[in-house]
Amino acid sequence: MIENVYVLPGLPTEMRAMFEVIAREFTGAPPIGSWRRTYRTRESEIAAVLVEAGERFPGASVGSYPSFEGGPEVEVVVKSSEADELEQAVSWIEAALDRVTRR
């Protein structure tokens, strides 16, 4: 194990034997829900909304992924293992970003 990454051998029989020892560490965690939407804007124009979303909804992870092919656009991704937190964050982010990007 290197930090939070498990490194297993490439030989299938050895890998299976080692994985069985650690397999239970991968069970029991709640599933992570996600939402994503692409906006035709620059990241700098929506950064304040994304920062505020992170502060308002600490149980959700908010990420932004800009690209410039065919014009500026940003994919916004929200993830959370708490379904209510994800729903509330997405609702707030969609409304806030719709207001900011419609100017």
C-alpha cells in the first residue's frame, strides 16, 4: 500500500490471493452519487459560485474542468455520499450558475 493506493501483482493467481486479504476494506462505504453539467463560459466567470457552493455544502465535493475546444466551456461536477446533500447542492448550484451564465 502506498498512501491510499493498493499495488497488487500482475499475475492473476497472486493478485487474487492478495486481494482476498484486503477485499473487506472496499465494502461498507456508502455509494457516491454524482451530477455533471457543461456550461459555455469561462471558469473565471463561475469560480465564485463554485467556491460558495463548497462552503455551503461541505458534504459535497465540487469540481470544475475547463476546456477550450470550440470555445470556452466548463464541466461542473458535484459528488457526495450523502444523497440529500448532493440534491441540495445541485439545486443551489444549478440556480446560481444559470443566473451567472445568462447575463
